[in-house]
Amino acid sequence: MTEIHQPAAMGRKAPSRRAPNKGVLIGVGALLVVLTNAVIFVLPPLLPIIQAQYGLATVAETTWLYSALTLGGGAGFILLPRLADLYGDRNASVAASAFLAVGALIPAVGDSYPTLLVGCTLLGFGGAAQLLPLSFLRRNLAESGITVGVAVLVIATGVGIVVGMIGGGFIVENLSLRSFFIILTAVCAATTVASYATIPHAPPAERAGRIGVLGAVWMIAWVAAILLTLTQGLVWGSAALIPLVVGIVGGIAWVRVERRSSSAVFDVAMMKAPLVTASCLCIALFAAVNSAFLLLASTYAQIIPAALRPADAYGLGLSALETGWLMVPFAAAFLVRGAVLDRALFNGRGVPVFVIGALISAAGLAWLAVAHDQKWQYLVGAAVMGLGCRIGYAAGFTMVQMAVPEEKAGMAAGIAGTSMAVGFAFGTALVSGDLSASLVPVPGTGLEVAAKGLYGIGYWLSGVLALLVVVTVLISRARSGRRVAGASV
């Protein structure tokens, strides 16, 4: 008789693990998300100081820092959540926090432009830690894991964005760059220790899986090529079409190869589940709308009317710190509880939720397109935009998580996060191009700023992106309906 051997996990009872403290675990997850988003959004207010302190000749050299942060983030969004599936949530979270700490330490010690470039790349990679709570909260909080994980991600993202903007303004007014990076190093080191101490150490969720090295490097390469085009397109001009074409062609070829791979970075079949591909596109569109709004609002608010000729004058004349405070309603809107919308998502009504978020965002952008000359108008617009983006992000990340089993929660977070990174870069590139279309001089400085009318155009363009969310989900629902009808014939 042939003996049948049971797997070890089935032949004996698994050793019991002490249940993690829910509050502490949520707190660490929120800390990771707030810290990583704050690091990303603290940089823009510092760019003029960096240019002056390191004697950079052109704005293009300065924006390379943001490109390095974006490219590092593209790689991190692909790898870190997947590593959590394969090597454990605690290991991935500690590694990500350590990357953040080292990324801050290098410019603190080196205090030079090259070390700042390296540091920004590592900070960008470690910034993907914002996605890790999706997987470790889902795996440790049972039935409520997806809801809590998405809520932590969405709420803490809004808070982190505003904390970063306010923090950037505070640093500009009170600290040196080196002092900032020293403090950031200490905060990231403490986060590393907190991650190790509080996130349960458990066997990998996906024991038999592995990441194909070729597929991972290939995906990082084509995503990086697209992000590079979006962040440096204005500087390179028509030459930026080369990496764009390389990225698109490389991405199409990558998808075809990954479908047949036994060690795929992402399960391409997952994208065929209802609304998953549409959800990723919607996440990218909401991220583009988000970044476009923040760039348009912060740029307009900091223009000093008295510095321009009377015929060209506009702006609120706010400091970087005051501009950050102006965005507080944006973060406050992310705190709105969405229990009703969450139930709708889990009951399969994702399309109406996406539509609601998109229409609210479009309404906020339309408001700002015609009313952006007073502080109170921005306070209203920021609140409406925050609510629309909060609904959109929650719907997108929830729908993608629901499409995969628990052991692939990191994979789902990674593909949604990669979509978000591309969307942020696209929104920034779109607005940067818009605000560069027509320039007016700043007398006595040799500098130029965008013409006033371009801000309204930028808000209308962003509103079109929000409405594309509606188009995307309606097309996806129609295609799903045709597939179901075809299968039943």
C-alpha cells in the first residue's frame, strides 16, 4: 500500500501565536503611511533652498531630485509589497523603514548634491512602505482586515500629504537642510525599531512563491522609463518620447511574457477579475487629479502679486508654511468615515462608488477653475477635493484587494501602488506643461512665472481626468456584462 504523507501543516495543529494588539498594529501602520507621504511632500517646498545651497545652475538639476524620489518609489512599489508576501510582513516593513533611515542619513552626513540624489532614491524606494499596512493589517485582523487596512492607508495618506507640506514650510523658515535630514534619520530609525517590535513575525503568506529576477528587473525598467518621461519631459522636449516609447513597448512585451511565467511578479490573471484593471486605472486617475490640484493650488498661493506688473498680477502671496495650512481641509476630508460606501464595495457596487468620488472631485475642480483668487475659495475646494479623492482611493484599493486571496495581499497592494505612482507623475507633468505654456516676467529678477489664465485651464484639464474615471468604470461594467452574457449562451 502506498503511504500518503500529509503536509506538516495538515498533520499537526499549528502552534498558536499571541494575537497582536489591534490598536498598536494600526498605529504602526498609520505611522508608516504618514511618514512616507510626508517625506514625499516635504521636498517641493525645499527645492529653491536646495538650488541655492548647493549652487545648482538650472532648475532641471533641482527637479532631478524629485525624479530620483519618483524612480526609487517606482521600484519600491513593485518589490516591497511582494516581498511581504514571500518573506514576511515584519521583514519587509523593517527593510523599508531601514531604507528610509539610510536615505535620510546619507545627505545628512554627505551634505552635497550627489549624496542628496542617492538619498532621494533610497527615500523613494523606502516610501513604498506606505503600502505594507494593507497586507499586514489584512493578515492580522481577520474579517475586518481589508476595511481597516484601506481606511488606514487612505486617512493617513491625506494626513501625511498635509504634514509634509506644513513640515516643508516649517523647515524653510526655521531649520537648515542638514538639521532636517538628521531629524528625519532619527524618526525613520525609530520607525524601524517600532516595526520590528510590533508587527508579528509569521511564516511567509505565500510559501511556494518566488519573484522572477528577470520579470522584476524588466518591470522596474519599463515603469521607470515612463516615470522618467513624465518627470523630465519638459526639460528633454521631444527627446522624452524615446523613453516613453521604450516604456510602453517594454510594458506590453512584459505583460505577454508574464502571462506564461511560473514566477510572475504580479499575477496577470488577477487583472481579468471584474473591475480590477478599471480600479487600477481609476487609482492612477485619482492620483493624477490629486497631484494636479496640489501643484496648482500651492503654486498660485505662493505667487506675490506685488512682485508682478499690475497687468499680470495674481496670487495670494503666502509662505510655504501658510500654504500648507491652507491644505488642512484636504486632509480633514480624508478623515470622513465611509461605512456606507464600504458596505457598497463589499456588496459588489463598486461602480457607483467610483462615480460618486469622481463627480465630487470634478465639482471641486470646477469650483476652483472659476474661483481661485481668495483663501476661503481654496479652503472650500480643498475640502471637496479631499472628499472626492478619499472615496476614489478607498474604492480602488478595496476592489483590488478583494480580487486576491490573503496570501497575495502584498501583490495586490503593489500593483495598485504602482498605478498610483504613475498617476501622480502624470498629473504633475500635465500641470507643469500647462503652467509653462505662457510665462510672464517677474520684474527685476530675471525669473518668469505662469500667466494667470493657465490656472483655470489646469483645473479644467484636471476635471476632465476626474470624469474619465466615470468613463472607465462604465466601459468596464459594460464589458463585464457582455462577457457574462456570452458565457451564458
